[in-house]
Amino acid sequence: QVQLVESGGGLVQPGGSLRLTCATSENIFNFNAVGWYRQAPGKERELVASINVGDVTEYADFAEGRFTISRDMAPNTVYLQMLRLTPEDTAVYYCGARRLSKTYWGQGTQVTVSS
């Protein structure tokens, strides 16, 4: 059973930073790609950033230049460093790990950007 556990969310003021962590129960090379997604109230879940087995990264337009995805083989962790946060970044952030046609999800971590 694949388990993904997110942490690092919280309340931050506009302009602030957060680093999210996704801990996986398996070697992250077992997945085709691991990504961060977010879902704001009343909106669909959207991709924030992803990193694949070849270390190729992909970012949503809103994340480009502000967010950085990275991974650490030990201990099987994927990070999302977020800078210059705005209220529009408020959402539940999910870690998703894709293996072939199946995506595994964590429980999500709330990020709230507010003064």
C-alpha cells in the first residue's frame, strides 16, 4: 500500500514562504513522477509542479519563478519550496505519485495566505 504524507502547510502572511514536504512509503524512483497539486474551495484540483524519474520538472504558470520542486532519495521525500506567496495561493496542497496509469494521493496539507 503506497502512502504519501504531506506536511509543512500553515498560515503565512502575503509575501511569505513555506516549504511543503511529501514523504513516500516507497523509493521515489518507483514512480514515473511525483507532483504537487492544489485545490482551492470551489475549484478543481490543479497541478502545481512535478518531477519525473529523469529529474525533469514541470511547473504551472503561476508557480514558475516562485515555487521549486525537489526530491531527496533518502528519505524518499519530495519538497515544494514556495516563495512570495499571495492570497491566491490559498488551497489544500496534495502530493500525487504516478505509477503507470495510477496516481496515489496524500491527505493534503492546508496552506492559507492571509494577513
